[in-house]
Amino acid sequence: MKKPEFSCTPNQEKAISHTDGPAMVLAGPGSGKTFVTVHRIRRLITSQGIDPAHILVITFTKAAALEMQQRFFRLMGEGNLPVRFGTFHAVFYHILKQSVQYRNYTIITEKEKRKLVRDIIHNHKRFVYLQEEDIEEIITAVSTYKIKAAESGLPELQKMKREDFFSLFEEYQGWLAEISKFDFDDLLTACFQLLRDEPETLSHWQAQFRYILVDEFQDISPVQYEIIRLLAAPAHNLFVVGDDDQSIYGFRGASPDCMKRFLADYPQAEQILLDVNFRCHRDIVQAAANVIAENQSRIPKKICPAHEDGAGLQILRAESEDMLRKTVVDLLWEECRAGKLAQCAMICRTNLECGFWAQTLHEAGIPYMMREKPQNRFSHFVIRDICAYLALGQGDHARRHFLRVMNRPVRYMKRESLPETKVNRDALTGYYADKPLIQERVKKLYKDIDALAGKRVHLQIHYIRKMIGYEAFLREKYGSQKAEELIRIGEEFEAFSRRFSSVREMNTYMEHYAEVIKEPERDGEGLQLMTMHASKGLEFGTVFVPECNEGKIPSDKSKTPVEIEEERRMFYVAMTRAKNKLCLVYHDEKTGKDAPSRFLKPLLTPP
């Protein structure tokens, strides 16, 4: 084997030198996969004489495609070589646009999609119970169904009646066809059908893309995989780079099983492990390996660290959740005083938790930036329902508060009974004078509202949940499994409210919180705050992962073994973003949802 003119490991050189046929490169964190990919493209052109126009490189994001392209152009010393770099969606859209059938199609914007769904809802009486706030859930449900229907059937819905879903879905798809629009999920299914059903079209693109390289292959969906297989035939010059231990996009149909399927479909494929981690301190590499080894469904691999610079791994225990936050803030101030805060990241499990930490950092005066706009933790409908009851209990009898909760639990009250912006007790009771059952329920509602006055905030919320019957309403409306998740939100809100002496004080806090997260800082110097999903592909000198406790890591929404394994992969991704120091922090409640994360067990248990 000819030695390259650049420095690389033997396995990197083996991958770069691969010629024809299928190959799978297992590329762990910090193993130089982009380096390998761009040098392989160069080798195809300069050593094998492959026409650059016949090379297709597919990534998952526009940013990754642009970075790959720029690194390749820098390597080659020119920027006009016709190698095609693009995302799955961009490549598939290009293929569709060249066909007669889809030549006039365009991609629907998010604004147009929301308007279309809104119009469908407003134009049908059967959807009258849906509100503006439900549109995002419906859009997500439609996308999930398109991606995963074959696997899991209908998606989980909080607000929409399941029997109405198909009706809305069919009308939505019908309108897309009527106006010659794709949504992003349609790009996949339409492209697959086109290539499967039109042999001449398939042959054309097979001749065009003779060598296909796929980055982040572990995140590929079954439909994407089938399209790539079609395009790569009959020569099967398919070079895929990925790490099943970093497959974290199950919500959009990705599955690490595609990597095992690749090996089954291409038994002749060359397998190459990039076995050196050039990013992380030795202790971090070992800790991450110990964690991910707990997953059963994975390709075993042994990764070696390249350096020992830095502080390595720190696992910190706090006595309570409040002490955890103080501990993390103190550590961040140390980094700030040392002038290293800009080299640090805090990685949380969810966007919601990022929002909570944004408020904590703001109060502590620690500068930070966010890659994503955080979700308002207080915008959930359960919390808005409880807050409407609290407002009524404070004497704010605005119509909007009554409208929100008048039938939660069901009281059979009508909107027509509330004609004014302020609701009058006598007028409302009198409206139902000829309906004694409903009248009694109205009187009971006012009795409950009166009972809230004078109680401490958390006791008011407890009364709403238990005595007014809000939790019973959730169980009846959503079923036991979904209801438990919703009830948990109410429980957490009650616990949160204990820190406030009045409803007014809590409302002020929530209003301030909404302002803090409205427009997150994305530029400047400070801590990088992000979710585990957003951290993929990034690296930092120091990484903090707070709240390594059950219910947070792993998420309490993940129940099945498959879901838990993906949660562990997300934790693995977060761990391996750290170059020099990784700080895992948990609070030491021994049992229940607040117990230390099960993912810490191989790190806390002596060998």
C-alpha cells in the first residue's frame, strides 16, 4: 500500500484507499471521518481517474454539506470541481425536479404549511374543538405518521381525536397535490416511488452517480436507505461513514439497524474501524465506552485515545436539585474568572431544560449563547389551564380564563353563556336557571374558585389538581398512559410553585422567564447552551451535563428498551463533545424519578 503524503492512521489510510464496491467505515467521535471522506474523494479523482461529476456526497444538514465541500476544495486547491455535495432532501428534490411528473412542484414553506392546516381545521365542523395552539402538534403528527406509519401506526396525540386524524391527513395531502407542493417528508417517498416505478429514470441517475459517499450513515431512515441502494446499483460503489453509537434521531425515522442491514445486504463490503479518538481526554474516552457498552443492539468496537491533556472526567454529587444548580453555577464562575467560559458548553437533554437553565444563568449573571430558541416550559396546556384557575381564584374573572377551564372537568357549559369580557356570577348562574344540573355545576365551580383564595400557591395548585377534579378530567380524556405524563407536568408545576409566596410573584417570574428566552443570544462570548441533539458534530474544551438523574437522563418519556438505548446514545454523544474536561452532575435522591441516572452506574460502580 502506497504511503500517503499526509499523516494518518493505518485504518484511515485503508478507508481512503478503498477502490470499488461497498464499504462501511465505523467512525467514532473525534476519529477524523471528514478528513477521511474528503481525502477519499481526492483519491478517486487523482488516482482512479473518476470524473468528479460522477461523485455524489450526501450529508444530513446544509452546514455539514457546505463544510465538507469547502474542506474538499481547500484540499484540491480549486473550487470548480463538479462533485455534488448535498443533503438527502436536496439531492432527492433535484432528482424529482428533473422528472416530467414533478417538474412544476415546489416545497411548501413552514408558514404555508401552518396556513394550510389552519384552513382545513377552520373549514370543517368536525375540527371545531381544535385551537390555534394545536396546529404545531398536528403538523408534527402528520410528519411522524409519514415517516414511521409502517412501524408504529398513528402518532400520539394530545388534543386531536384519533378518528379525525386520517380525515385531516388525507385532505392535507390532497391539497398539496392540488397546489403542486411537496413537504419535506414527501421528498423521500416521492423520490423512492419515482425511482422504483420508472426504470429509465433510475438508469439515468445510476449512470450519473457512479460513486456515492454517505456521511452520518447511522442517522439514515429506511426510505433513505432504499433510495441509496437503488441509486448505487448495479456497481454498488457505496461508501458509508457512520457510528451506530451516535444514532440519535429515532423521532425522524432513523435507526442504527440500517448499519447492520447494510452489512447483511452487502456481505462483500469492506469494514473499517477508525479506532483512534483524537478529540477526547483518555478518561472521557474510557468513560464513554463504559456507558455505551451497556447497549445490547450495537456493533462492538474498541476506541483508543490519542491524548491525555486536560482534567478528564468529573462526576459531582449534589444533595438536592437546588444545590445542583448552585454547584454548576459556581463551577461556571470558575471558568469565567479563568477566561475559559467561551470554550465551555452545557448540554441538556431537552430544549425545555435549556430554557430553565437559561433563566438560571441569566439570574446568576453568567453570559451564554443558545443555538436553538428554547421552549417555554410554562406554555404547556396543563400549566395554562392551572394558571387560568389561579387567575379566577385571584378575582380575575376575565372571559378568557372561564373559556379555558369551564369544561375541565366537563360541566356542559356553553361559550354563549359568557357574552361579556368579564363574567358576572349572577348572570352566569341565571343563564342555566332552566338547567338545574348545569346550574349546580356552575355553583360548584364558583365554590371551588372561592376556596382557592387565601391558600398558599402550591396548595391552590394541589386543590385544582385533586379537589376540582382536573386530574380526573385528564384521565378520562386522554387515557391512563398519556394522562400520567400530563399529571406529572402538574405535579412538577406544583413543586415549582413552592418557592413563591404569592400567585403574583410566580406570574412575574414566568413573565420574566418568557422574556429571557424569547430571543436567545446566538453570538458573542459566553457559555454555549444546547440540547444533546444540537451538540452532534460539535466539540468543546469543557462540557457540563447537569441533572444526570432519572426522568431527565433518560427522559421519563422513554419506556421501551429501544427508547432507552437511544437515550443512552444521546448521553454518549453529549459525553464525547468534551475534549479536555467532562463534568457530569447529579443530585442524590435515592429513589423514584429523582434517582441518579442509570447511565452513571458503570461510572459510579467500582470495577
